[in-house]
Amino acid sequence: MTSRDEVVALDKRRVWHPYTPMRQYVEEGSPLVVSRAEGARIWDADGRSFIDGNASWWTAALGHRHPRLIARLQRQSEQLCHVAFAGVTHEPAATLAEALAEVAPEGLGHVFFSDDGSTAVEVALKLSLQKHHNEGRPDKTGFVALVDAFHGETLGVTGLGGVEVFRRPFSKATLPCHHVPRPPADERDPAFEVAVAALAETLEQHGSTIAAVVLEPCVQGAAGMRLYAPSYLRACRRLCDEHDVLMIADEVFTGYGRTGSMWACAHAGVSPDMLCTAKAFTGGVLPMAATLTNDRVFDAFLGEKSRAFYYGHTFCGHALGAAVAHEVLSVFRDEAILEHAKPKAALIAETFARLGAREGMKDGRALGMIGAVDFATDAGYLGDHGWRVYDEALRRGAYLRPLGDTVYVTPPLNIPDDELRCLLDIVEASVEAVRTEGGSPSRPWRLE
Ligand SMILES: *Cc1c(COP(=O)(O)O)cnc(C)c1O
């Protein structure tokens, strides 16, 4: 066995980490070395355990290593792991697609598989461009996204992203995109009508060159858990229809019950033309994703061979991933995950409302199994209060990944009640420590 220190030494010599200033990391970083995970907990190499307050980048919706997912993975691995998926199919993919269509918002009956959230959105962008192209409107090549949007990492979706630090180095090489204001959380706030009017005006002026509006329904995750009024989605649906623009819902974070219903679009009773899902899609077990479309999109690719979608990733429809993803849907149903999450969500909402009312804090908010609060600073994503809370929480036994000065939890949906109470107590105590005493010194290498 390699010791913890040896792992860190090898890592620092060779590994380039995501979202990490590497010099600061190598000189001062003291990474968690995780050796095991189960349920809502992860264990480090020294045997200490931590509650996983963010379900490992929002993926482990059913907790780590759910026994049914592991059993399904083992069974499938004895039959077939992967096979090319063009002109070939298999039971795991076909039955998963059927099960997905059954739980999807109305009309989303076609499933295109890919690997992760970014590729699921990338697929949606390309589909929207080619749909218009196939129908004789090749000038529809632009996109509309919300300010502060986050849609992933590929060059295609980078232009849609609104988080300035992520986008800046690439901004001259990205797709054309109009960014419109994010509506407020309360539809009675005058800013709501302003946001709807801005979208209407953008489509009015540029609709003939716009392929699609892309949005994270109801909550922008990476921007700092920013909630907005669901009725905006209805306005968006209506405006998209008026201007022959497709509506793409990026439910990579919000899907699978994170916001309290299976899909965030359901809060508004809206069906988009396409829906992207990843993250919790395989319960965090394997990288796999899907883009769902309605007939209006699918039918535009029928007819002449040249109208087909000549696109596909090598691991499309991965059999292991598909088998596990199907089991995820069965567990959601059999264990009534959404129903059992309701009282847990109420506990999260109470805690974060209380935290938001403390001096020096603001905007305590919650939606489903998401709770968030901000330090009342102006530092945004590069603020370090959240990282001080991270340090305090680790000492107390929880792993919380902040977004700058935003502290949030997105635990597994089935986190046991006692573990959830423990997590929320740690969040309160850690925020309190930073709020009143400043917490531990900031670590500049964690400026992710
Ligand atoms: C995480 C995320 C993505 C990107 O997913 P990856 O699996 O990291 O490629 C896209 N959209 C949203 C809303 C996300 O939260």
C-alpha cells in the first residue's frame, strides 16, 4: 500500500488538477486523500470520515456505492462493458431510453447518449444549429444564455458561460452568445418584468440569427446557487415559440430531484425542446449523460441521408453506464426518494434561513435539497470566506465545497436524517466560527 504522503508526493509530481492554481497547490496544498466512500460519507487515507456535503460535485444523489447500483454494475460487467453504438444496440441502452422517456417532461421522447454534462449540452447546441440548417435557416447560429450561466467546459459551451473568471482566456474564440439578465427569485419583484422584457427584446432584435435559448432551470448552480422564479421559464417557452428559437434546459445539476421535483422544469410546468442530464444520471458511479429531444427536433433530421446528425462520442451509450443509470431510476421509484427527501429539504430550508439572518451574512435560500447562504462581501467567486468555512468544516467532520463566498450544501437526496442534522450543525458552527473569529488563515492555492 502506498502511504498518504507517497500518494501526495506522486500526485504533486505528475497530476494537473482541475480548477486549481498548480504552483500554490504544489507548494502549500494539503489535499484530502480519499480512500473510500459509502452512503453520505467519504473516508480519508488516515481513516477519518467526513459527511459529503456536496454529494461529490453534485453527482452522488443516492449516496456513494448504493448497493443496488454496485450489484447492477457487477452483473452488467459480466456480460458487456462497451461496444460501438452506431448501427449496434443493446438492452441496457434501449431499456434506459424507454425508462427515461417515461419520467421526462412531456414530449421528450428521443434520447441521445454522451459522456458528461458538457457533452450533453454540446450535443444540444449542435442539434439546434443543424435543425435550423436542415430546415433552411442557416443563419440561426447564435445563442442566448443568462448572465452568470454555467453550461460546462468544452469550447462550444464556454461561450454560453457567464462566469467571467472561467470564460476570460477563451472569450475571443467562443460562439456568439447574448447574455440576458437572470430574473429575481420573486416574480413580484419589478426586476422580473425587466428580465422578461430583456429576453423579449433580444429575441425581437436578433431572433432571425438565434438558434436556441439555453438555461439552467430555476437555479444557477456554479454561479453560486442563484435561485430565480420558475415562471420565467413559461415566459421563455412562449417567446421561443414566437421566434422559432429552441429552448434547451440544462438540467445537469437540477435534474434527478435536486430541486424537489424530478426535473426543475416541472416547477413551471414547462417542456423544453431539449433537456440535458448528467451528474446524478448514474448516481455518480460512471461518467455518462443524455440529451433528450422532442419530435420537433428529431424529425428535422429525417429524410435525405445528408440531414442526419453525423456526431457521436466513442463511448456513446456505454453499457455499464446505461445499466447503472437505469438502476438509478428504479431506485428513485422503489425507495420513493423524492417523497422521503421532503422533510430533509424542510430542515435544510430552516437552517439556511436562520444563517442568512445572521449579521455579516445574506440571502439564506433553499430549494429542494439545496441550501445556500452568502457572506455579505463583494468578492464573489474569488472570495475566500467559503474556503475558511471549508477548513472549519473539515476539522468538524464535513466536506463542503464552497463557491467563493457562497456556502452551500447539496447532500445525497437520501442522506439519513441524523447525518443531515450533523451536517447542518457543522455548517452552522463553521459559518459561525468564520463570521465571529475569521476562521483559519486563507489558503491562496484554493482560489479555484
Ligand atoms: C456541471 C455542469 C455542467 C458540466 O458537466 P460536466 O459533467 O462537468 O461536463 C453543465 N451544466 C451544468 C448546469 C452543470 O452544473
